[in-house]
Amino acid sequence: MIVPWQDINSDTLNHLLEEFASRDGTDYGSYETSLADKVDQLKVQLNQKRILVVYSELHESINIVPAEQFKE
């Protein structure tokens, strides 16, 4: 289920984006980027609808996924 990111408390959304940005294997290119910059980049992608916040009832978890990977 897609969760409208605009409906998520701003602190909660920031924590979610920080957790996602700091996962192992998350690649932001050939140079080091601060966590704050990574979160800002993710917010831009949310605004552009390139990524989505998705809740899985089966796994009782929330995740960020590329929009093209999520099929309703």
C-alpha cells in the first residue's frame, strides 16, 4: 500500500529517510555525501514521484521503493 508521504509527520519522515539513506549498499556516486544531503535528495525524489513510501501489511514494515518497481 502506498503511503502518502505528505501525511507522514515530518520528524517521522526524516527518520525514515535517514534510515533508508544510511543502509548498506545505498550508493550516491563516486564522492562522499553527507546524510543531510542524502535526505534532501530523497525529498526531491519524493516530490518528483520517483520514489514512494510503501507499507507492507504482510511484513508489517514500511519501505522506500523506486516508483517503477511498485505495481498496484
